[in-house]
Amino acid sequence: MKVLKAGKSASGVDIQIEEWHENYSFMPYGSTLAFYPKSKATHKGSYAPKAGESHRFSFAFPSNEEAEAAFTALGNGCSAFTDYLKYWDGKPEYKDCI
């Protein structure tokens, strides 16, 4: 995995576009957008999100172009993380954390 682009959302959350295709050929090039907000909810488990603590979440977009568009829209405040929940790439029960 390598980071193709890193920045911050308009709300100050760290965001990055990741390239996993080199490791997992079934994943489109540069299609993962990872972000590190403070969780709004607590879940059970040692590695689960905890309210108020930073946690890694991600979206799996169909293409790099869509990941880039989301990166830009989040960066300039035109969209929010919740606008992309259909691309959620994690446990469904963790959606309440963002």
C-alpha cells in the first residue's frame, strides 16, 4: 500500500487516497479514501472505535477518479463524510462513528 495523496477535510480531519492495487489486484488503482476522524460512538472490542478517539475508516470507490472527486469535495467543504456512506468499507455497525 502507498499513499497517493494526503490532506485534510474542511473540518480538519486527515484524509488520504491509498493505492492497494499493487497488493490486491482485484482493487482498482487508487480507489481507497481513508480518513481519521474522532469517533462519535464507542463499540466493544480492543481495536474497535471509541468515542472521542481518532480511528481509521475508509471508503472503497469504484475508481481513482471518484476517490479524487470525493477528496476534493471533502477538502473544500462541498461534501461531508456521511455523503459517501454507500462506499463504506468497514463494519456496517461502525457507520454511527462518523
